Amino acid sequence: MRAGLVQLTVGDLPVENVAPVRAAVRAAIAGGAGFVLTPECTNGISADRQHQHRVLTEEAADPVLSMLRNEAARAGVWVLAGSVIVKTGDATDDRFANRSVLIGPDGAVAARYDKIHLFDVQVSETETYRESAGIRPGDRAVLAQTPFAALGMTICYDIRFPHLYRALAQAGAQVLTVPAAFSPVTGAAHWETLLRARAIETGCYVLAPAQTGTHPQTTGRVRATHGHSLAVAPWGEVLADAGTQPGVVYADLDLEAVRSARARVPSLTHDRPHAPPEPAA
């Protein structure tokens, strides 16, 4: 299976993102991708919660996700909407879901994953994020079965929590998806290292389509992201790096590479029970 990782620079209006995302997905399909992956926040990036409440919808009405379902069915390919930010309809919690949606070649939703780990950090004196202020965390890991591989679905900040990836791999994941909108500061320092580490630890392919550049905003503060969508092999080699411009990069998936990596270092089967450490004084 050829995977096409789509790198985007979306704005904060979902309806205006439909056309550029469609064009990028069609370019990936024209390049031979049977599995197309888009980044986190494919339907829009914004730090303005009031604006989001005005322009975002529940999943069924999201225009970008609807378009992606149509494109999957039109071309007969698998599509991962890396994530869309959607309303949940929860009367007791008006925060959004940051949801990764796997779409089958018939256009139907095959699996959903709501981001578990939320980016509440201060990465510099001028760059602070409180994702949990607007996003309701998910509470379950998701392994999606497809004809070409078992997919462990994750999103962005999840990459810093290796136990999630180990659990997915031990449950049968062969490919790990990590759509992201990584901060330029943490991206430059940690992005590639974290992705390669998760691949090496699990013997999985890691596919990480990313947002890039400075994102057009109609309200609120300017947002920028790191780019460098990466595909990493099960032995840890970087197969593709999209750099910092919007576009598509490709990786050909061969599950024999998963089997080989795990046979050489079968660490997924070497867990040992142990007592926890004593707390630091």
C-alpha cells in the first residue's frame, strides 16, 4: 500500500479549507496513494474559542469531513482525516472533540479516535497552549483493522506518551498514525526524535502528516506550525520528510518490514513485572 501524507496550511474557516484540502487529497491520489492521510485540525486551526463555536459543527455536518468522505468514495481509497475539531452535542460539557476519523473506500467512517493527551504547556515566554480549555479529552485507545494493516490511531501530543503506542502495538498495530499541528519550538527540538523512537520501540511504521507555516486567521492570535510531515520505517529510518512547504510525500508500506524489525528485537514480548520506584524525597 502506498501512503500519501498531505501537508497543509489551513485557516480558521472550515468552509474555506474545503477546496485546498480537496486539491491536496486529489494530488495524493494522483501520485498513487491508496491511503491518504491529512494532518491534525484539517478542518481549521484557531485559538479563538468564541470563533470556533460560531464556525464549527458536529461531525455529521462538518464540510471538510463530508468532502473527505466523498473523495474516498469517488477514488475508492482509504482516507485518514488526521483530525477535525467538532462539537460533541454534550449538554454538560461544551468543549470540542479533537477527532481522528478513518474513512473507508466506500466513504463510510471505519473508526474514530478522540485525542487523549491534551497540549497544556508553556513552551516559551510568548507561546502558551491550553488545549484542555477548549477540547474534551478522549478516554480510549483505538486500533482500526483495514485490509492492508492494523492502524493504531493517535494525535500529536500523544507522541510523548510511549505507553499508549506500546499498548497499540501489543494489541496488533502495524502502522501508527500521528497527525499533528506541532509547535515550531517543540517541533524543531523533538518532532523527529519522538516519531523515530515510537517506531523503533514498537516495530511499527509511523505516519505523521503535519500542518505547516503561518495559518491565516480571521480572529485571534496568529498560529504557526512546524511542518516536516514524516514517514518512519519500523527499524527507525525516515522514509519521507515533507519539509516546510504544503504538499504531499509518499511511503510504500511493506508489512514484512514490521515482521523483520520485531524478529530482530522482540522487545514487545519482553515486558517484566516490577515494583514501582520509591517516591523522590
